[in-house]
Amino acid sequence: MSSLISYIVKMADYYDYMQRMLAIRAFRRRRTFRERIDPIQQYDDIDFLERYRFTKNSVVKIFDIVKNDLTYMTARNNPVSPMVQVLAALRYYATGSFQLVTGDSGDA
């Protein structure tokens, strides 16, 4: 009899726990992802050179060298493309500031 009561108490606790988890899940916002810009297409040659200190052709050559090391095996969690990773690194090296990179890529 004692084990039956203990089982019922455990099940009631589990039921309460599940109700709380469902309530929390109901309030979660759905994740939204914005389209990432492609700086090679967005900027003309002069603006691109000012921002990255490399020509577009040079960046493509650098990308070809390192793309295999930067590629993700899956598309889970919306990974940053290898080209955007290269451009972010080059922009950081060109400016020495990550705030400029973040503001520029975030349309701030």
C-alpha cells in the first residue's frame, strides 16, 4: 500500500513538472533569422577595397585556399558561410575593431 501511495505521489509530481514545462514552452518566441548580405555583390570595387583592404579577386583566391577548413558538415543552427567568415576576419584585420564589422554587417 505504501509503495502505491509513493507511486501516485511521484506521478502527481511528474504531472506538475510536465505542466510547468509545457507552460514555459508556450511562451518561447520562435527563432527568426535574417538574410545575410553578400559583400562581394553589395559593394562596388572601391567600397570593397576600402572596407577589406583587398580586391574582390584577392578575397576569392584567399577563400579558395581556406574554404575546406571553414565548411560545416551540417546546416544546423544556420551556420555562417565560409565566405562570410573570411570577410569578417579580413575586415577585422583591416580595421582592428570588431565593432565596425558588427555594425556594418548588422545594418547598424
